[in-house]
Amino acid sequence: MPAAHTTTQQMPWSAHAKLVIPTLEKRRTLFAQNGGCDPNAGCSHDNATNAVVCTCKTGYTNTGVPPTVTCADSCSLNNGGCDPNAECSHQREDFSVVCNCRVGFVNVGTTNLVNCSDGCYVNNGGCGVNAVCSHNLTTMVIQCTCMTGYTNSGNGTNLVCTDSCKVNNGGCDSSAACSHDSVTFAVVCSCSIGFVRSGCDITAGCIDSCKVKNGGCDENAACAHDNLTNAVVCTCNKGYTNTGFGNSVYCT
């Protein structure tokens, strides 16, 4: 009879144990299936109830409806929380989200809070003074172009914008003076005294005034230049007399 009493006490304990503790086979199955959690989630237990808790791994975000946990790549959701002008990627070591400003933009925030601003708005995109910052329409790469009236005197990618008149006389003829339009600052070439433009183009060469319509002198006069100013000087030919007044020379 005592043996029968011992058997009776063990049976309820054994039955109760089967309700709380899964069989070894089931426990192995649950372990292999990550506790039923998403493949990109970590499986743990609630400290109070010991129930399974699924938590998305670093670099993943829960898109499921409670209590379901569905883990998606954070970069596929709202760009991973990155700035609209940033690219979302992951750290190779721990797969945490990394935000990097796209080409043509620079970070004006911090390392942990990336705020991407148009590169041209920050220090003129690095273009320097007297230059215009813009973007390549296809790649958004920053492009630096000298402003009107300035010429790049740098080398390669090193843009240095210098007053065009200080570089090869602004493209003007050697007998011309280089200056700038008061409104647009575009280069203006003006022939020096005693010279006239050889063509209609603004950068046309300058030739001796005396070689164009006799420098404006009377047809019976010789055209020459003042030794000091190089201004045109008209002198009546031999046998003719100047009958003009002031600076006007009329040879009769």
C-alpha cells in the first residue's frame, strides 16, 4: 500500500510538468525556429512571464501589427530616418543604419544627426570668390564656373578666378585697353589712342588709325601721330593750305 501511495503522488506531478515544460523535442524545434520570431529578430524571454519576446535586430524595424513582429530593413522605411538628401546604408560590423549625404550635398549637422544641405549653399561649394557654384544636371556633382569678367587662372580642378583684364589683356588686342561693362562686368576692349577697331566684334584687333580712311584726315592731308599721345595729326600736303578752324583740318 505505501508503494501505491507513492505512485499516486508522482502522477499529478508528471501530468503538471507536461503542461508547463515542452518536451525536449518541442524545445529543440522552437530553438531551431528562433522561438517563432522573424528571421531578422532576436528571441528572448519576458522576465516576469518567461513568454517569448521578439525584438528586431539592429538595422531592422518592426512593421508588424502587435503582437506580430515583422522585421524589415530600416533603409526601406522612410529612408531609415535619414535626411531626404542622404543615402541610407548599414555599418558592416553591426548593421546599424548609416546616413551619408548624396553627391552635391554636405552635412551641416552632426555625425549622429546628419542634415544634408545643398553644397552650393555652404562656402559657395568650395568654388571660391568670383565663381558661380552649380550642379551637373545628371550627376549633381558640384561645378565651379568663373563669373562674367573673370578667367580661370588655376590648373586642372583648382579653379582660381582672376580679373580677365589681368589675363592676356582679357583677350583684347595688344593695342587695346581692357575694361569692364559697368552693369554686366563683361570685358570691353577699347582701342588705344591712334588706333581703331578692325572689325565689328568686341574683341576685334586694333589697327593704326591712319590706315583706315586716312585717319579721318582730309584727302589732301597726311596722317601721322603725335609723339607723346599717339593721337592722329593731320597735316596738309605740300601745295595745300589748312582753311579749317580749331582741330578741323581742311586742305585747299
